[in-house]
Amino acid sequence: MNKVINMIHIRVYAMLIDIVGSRSIEIEGGGKTVRELIELLDSRYPGFKKELEKGFLILLNGINILHLKGLDTEIKDGDTIVIFPPVGGG
């Protein structure tokens, strides 16, 4: 039996703050994977997914999901997701 996710903590930066209306949100029942969470966020905050397509880094508990299973990375109750644009400079 799959455990239902109770609470996921999410911090966003840049234009995502304007879309979400806050720098930090908590989502109940956020799905089983990062992909499902993004779909849920896009349904609640139209334009969220489109903004992500411009290039954002997603960390799960401080680890880049690209070093895990990408968008198929599993999430669990109490996890923290941080989404921010890549830092550039020179």
C-alpha cells in the first residue's frame, strides 16, 4: 500500500514567486514524484510549468534531482523542494 503524502515544503525563486504568490508554500497530497508535484503546481498556479521550461534547477532536500531520478524522483512526507533559476556569471 502506497503511503499518502501529507505535506511537501516548496521554496521558489525568481518569476515563480509571482506565479505562486509567495516564496514558500506547503502542498498537501503532492503526488509520489517530482513530475506529479509539478503537474499539481501547474494546475493550481497556471503558467508554473511553462516558466520551468525556461530552465530551473530543482533540489530535493538539497540534492539536484538530476543526480537522483530526474522528474521521476520519488518524494515523501516532509520533503523540501527548492526550485530556482540556474546561476550564471563570469
